[in-house]
Amino acid sequence: MTHKLGIDKGGYVGHSQLDVSTVKPTRGMLLIKPSERKPMSDGGIILPESLKDKKAESGVVVARGLPPRDKKTGEELPFPAETGDIVYYAWTAGTEVKTAQGVFLMLMSDELIAVEQ
């Protein structure tokens, strides 16, 4: 089945009928399921409603494309994260993709800040 992707009113790429299991990231890309935002910080500070719509800064790797390549040599580089790893990234990183299973984030492997061990 072929799907046409577009940008909806919420600014998301994709559409609600897209099945996440059919999304295959391209070379050097990761598909991330963002973690849920908590209404209160671990220190007990209530977070403002304006932060509710910001992208989460952590999530789980759901899928990944082929390994990235070194731009100068063309040599394949190792991925910094495996499927199932918890990763951290800047809230401005990546592109949100809306699917039937929810909103996911597609980002380049070099946009990762850290991988939880």
C-alpha cells in the first residue's frame, strides 16, 4: 500500500493511517518513540502548560536505517544506538512523524546527545 505523506494542521509529517512497522529509516537515520512528558519535574516543580507541546528530549529507538557513512572517506560508521536503546537528544532535533500508533521522531544519528547504558 502506498501512502502520500503531507504536513497536517499540527505541523506533523505523515498521517494517521501510516503504520509505524512499515517505516524504514534511510541511511544514518533513527526512528524514535519519544517518552511521555511529566506534568511535574523530579524535583517537584510543576511544569508550565506551554512545555506540554514541546518535543521530549528522550525516547526509545524503534528502528534504524543503514549505518551512517563518513563524509570524507565513505567508510561506514557504527551506529551510536541499537534498537530498544533509550537515547537523549536536543528538543529541536529531528522531524515528528504522525502514525496510527502515535507520534514518532525521525532524526539523524549524529543528533543524539547520549545513549543510556
